Amino acid sequence: MSEVRIAAEPRTEFGKGASRRARRAGKVPAVLYGHGTEPRHLNLPGHELMLALKTPNVLIRLGGLDKDNLALPKSVQRDAIKGFLEHVDLLVVSKGEKVEVEIPVNLTGEVKAPGVLNQELVTVSIEAEATRIPEGVEFDIDGLEIGATPTAADLKLPSGVTLVTDSESILLTVAAPRVEEEPETSEEAAEAAEEAAAE
């Protein structure tokens, strides 16, 4: 589980203009909420935050406030065209507290030829301790044959981690390859045309 320390500063200006000014200065507006406290409005350093968010479910320890706060990113808004960070919602968490998050499903191995793999679930929802969230879960597909349809229940999650996604959800399927009908050769087409004309 990754933890990154980022310096936060309280945000005193609000509205679109203030947010634009913050982003021009390389900051990202954020809201910190949870544990029954009033939401706190912050500015975070854009570059450091962007690097931190490359890790799924990264824990961010916010410095520069009245006390250090451990937070989990819950909602990240990016510019649809340029991709830069526009706003982040952070949830206050504490050691031992359970949170619900999504983690990626990483497949390893190869299905048995000529099977074609279709991954139905790329992520699953789990409940885990805030400081012990796995970065992902691996599933071995080695040797799976045509017709195999493992479900979320087949995932081996670490101790203390509970599956929230419906256990009967299909994880992946192994299908038979689609056989394309071979196009007729020009000779066959000509013969067919002659036969049709003779009838």
C-alpha cells in the first residue's frame, strides 16, 4: 500500500475564478471530508498530486494543516481534452478503518489455444482497511479452456479483504474463435453464375 506525503494549504478563495487562478499557479483545488467533520477546502501542488494519483487507491498524508490527515482520493475530475487535474475529493481515513474501493483485476498466463479470452471485469469492489488496500488482485488464466467462465468468487483476496462485487459476476469467458466464411474465388463465382443462368 503506497503512502505519499503532500503539503496542503487551506483555500480561502472560492468560485470558478479562484479555481482558475489556483490551477494557473500549479495548484489543484481539493475538498477534504469525512469522520463527521466540516468539509475543508484546500489547494494541493498539481505535479506531486498527479504523480501520486498514478497509483490506484494511493493514501495521501496531508501536511501543512493543523494536524496530519490521512486521506484517500474518492473523486478525481480531469479536463476532458487536456487531461489536467481540475478538482479532487479526498476522504479522511484512519488506521484500522474499513473503506470500500475498486481495485484492478490483473490476469496472468495464457488460455489454452485456440480459446479467445474476453475479460468481463477489469476492476472489482472490495472492503479493506484503509492502510492495507491491495494495489490489485491477480488471477491465473493459464490453461483455461473454451467454455470456462470463472466468477468473482474465484478471486483469491488477501486476508482481511472482503469482496463487495457480486460473487456470481462473471470475471472472464473463454470463447471459441469466430470462423470467417471463406469468400468464393472468382472461378467459383463464375461457375455459380453459369449454373444460375442455365436454370
